[in-house]
Amino acid sequence: MRLLVTGASSFVGAHFCRVAAREHQVLGIHHATPLRLPGVTPVRADLARPRDAHRLQALDFDAVVHLACKIKGRAGKGQDPAAAALDTNRRMMDAVLALGRPVVYASSTVVHWDQDTPYGRGRREDEQRLADCGLPWAVVRPSAPYGPHLATHRPAHRESFHTLVALVRHSPVVPVIGDGRYRRQPVHVDDLSAAILGLLTRAGGLPGQAFDAGGAQALSFDQVIDTIALALRRRVHKLHLPRALFVQAARFSRDFDPSLLDAVEQDEVADPAPLAAASGVVPRAFSEGVGDLVR
């Protein structure tokens, strides 16, 4: 199968390309960050730019794996960065749908949050557009993807789990947003990638369904830190701080959306059984995969 992968230079995108290239031909779309992955053909393009989107239509491929996403965009005068990101994501989905090929879209389990955010709103909107487009499709919503660094690739934005590991490795104190009891269900990027490929190659084609993608284990954020500390054989003190401090700090960072941090104490868990049944991939627990994260 010949796959066109958007967001190939992101953390998840690069790992997916690496796994997919073992058995498939992969065209990896990248923009600002160079893409140097064995077996992957880099395609430099900006999906949000009409000229580049039109150029992609001339490429020969069987399906699109849409992993590109903006969380915080470059705002124009008087525009909110989250609103700018929402606009960019809409234009990228426009380009993907115009390609007229089967699509697997990586959404997020934030679509289940009770508290509304521009990011969650955009993900729900994209999912609905995909369901209504008439093309073969599937949606996969990862909860807290994690995995190792790639020796040949460095994404533009540092993966949050890698930041957390560095804190546990080098600092006796790890700051935690709020009470640390909110739950996540971390999914290993190799399991996520294999599940997406399982959907693409399943008998009967893409199922036209949305699946949550989580590991076999739901953990509080405090438990995530404890699991990493155990793997590193470190003792750390968790310093629980008011959420508002992190929300204010996020306003000065290009990597974090304040509205997401404001809602971060909501649970983000995923039942892995439906995706496992559809893809044939049973995900590992975080306690089993954490070794790849800390190596």
C-alpha cells in the first residue's frame, strides 16, 4: 500500500512513518521541520496553503493518514491563537478531503471532555466532516501517546512525556497541575501505529467508525510519574500547584494552549477493546512500555 502521511515530522507522525515503512511505501508530508526517516519519501508541503494542497493531488497513493494538527496557531491582529489554529486545521481538512482517497484521521480523546475548548471543538468538527464526506474513513483518538526518541528525527516541539522524563531524571521535585488524580490511558506509539495500519489493511476496508486508542492501563497523573520514577530508579517529590499558574504560563509558550491546560483535570481514558477488535492490535500497559520511554 502507498500511504500519504500528513504531519509526518511530528512526534507521532515520525513514529508512524517508521513503523509503516517496514511494509508499505510512505510519502511523508513535512513543512518546517526536515524529515529524514529510513524508507520514507519526504514531501515538503503546507496543507493549509492552496497551491501546495493542489500539488498533492497529483501524487500517486492509496490512502491518507491525517496526523497533522495545530494546537496553537500564529494569530493575526486581534485574533486568538487558538482560533487561528482552528482555522488552520479546517483548511488542512479541506485539503485532505479534496484528495478523494480513504482517510484515517488521528483525533483525540479530548472530544469527550465536558469542558469546551477550541481544540476539542475543532476535533469534533473534523470528525463530523469526515463522517459526512462519503469517502471510506476511520477515526482514531489517542490518549497520551508516548514512546522513545528517534535517532534520525527531532520534532519541532518537544514531546510532553520526554519533558516529564527529563524532570524525573534530573530533578528531585516534579511540579504537577492540580491534585494529580486526573486519569490518562497512555498508548505506546508503536501500538497506535500498528492499530492504524491494521484498520487500513483489514478485510472490507475502513470501517467508518471512530475508536478511542489507549493502552491497557488507566493511570492518574501521579501514578504516571511514579511509574516513570520506578523505571528510572529515582525518588521524586510531586509538588502539586494550582492549575491557574500553569494556565498563565501557557500564554507565553508556543507549545501549550491555555484552554487545554485549564481543562486538564478532566479524565481522558479510553476503552481499548473496540479498536483492538477492529485492528487486531492489543495495546500494552504503560508499565510495560515505559522502558522505551526512559531509555
